[in-house]
Amino acid sequence: MKIYLGLGSNIGDRKANISEAISLMDRALGSHHEAVSQIIETAPEGFVSDNDFLNCVVRYDTPMVEESTDEDCERLLGQCKSVERMLGRPAEVAMYDKNGARVYSDRTIDIDILFYGNATICEPELIVPHPRIAHRDFVMIPLMEVADKALLSSFPEIFESK
């Protein structure tokens, strides 16, 4: 099964943070990544600080069965959060501005599950694919480098204009 993860870092040695996160995710998944996009630098969106991000997308081809469950994806989310904590990211407390918009804080690493096979998951703690993915250049630019044809055809609503 193909899994796509988005990685970003905007504090510390950003490139080293991403490299270490990929290595730790390889171990957590028991599988070496299949592809990594170029790392791009982007301005933060909705953050308290103006520290630029380094972002990339990593593709895995895991030995997991194609008929995975939401629980399998939630287990992957737990692995992502564990790697984030190992690299110094504290548990985040959601903050909102006076207009109700979410305000984000700096992070050594952020790992998002972009796609989990062909699954569409809508749980309180996990939405895959993310509803705003197509509007986030910091995700779409590196994603287009590593997206395979099966992903493009499985989610035409996301990729039709790219």
C-alpha cells in the first residue's frame, strides 16, 4: 500500500530534522521509503512566528494489506506523533485568534498523513486526505514530484487542476 507523508520543519536544523524524521519513520514502518521529493522552503501560513519552513513529501510502499482499516491509519498517526515527540515537538494545545482562526506554533518537525492507500478517513483526530490539501502549495509542489499515477487517478478532485 502506498502511504504519502508530508514533513515540515521551521526551527533548529530544519534539514537535519527532516532527515532524522524520515529515518525514524522508515524504522517505525519497517520499510525504507520509496521516494522523497525535493525539500522546498516556504513561508509559514497561520503561524505566530515568521520562521520559514522546509517541506517535503515522502512516499512509502508498505507491505500492509490494501484493505486496511481506519484503526491501521490511526496507528500510523500514533507513529508519526511519536517521531515528532522524539525530535522535540511538544504536544500541541490548539490556539485560536480573535476571529476563531487556528494559530500554529513553531515546530522542529511536523508529520502529516497525506494519503493512506485509497482510503478516505474522517475521524475527530484524523482526516485523510486533508480537506485543504489541494490549496496548500507547500504540500502540492513536493507531492506532485512523488505522486504515482494510481494516486492521481484515485483522487481526481485533488489533482485535476495540477
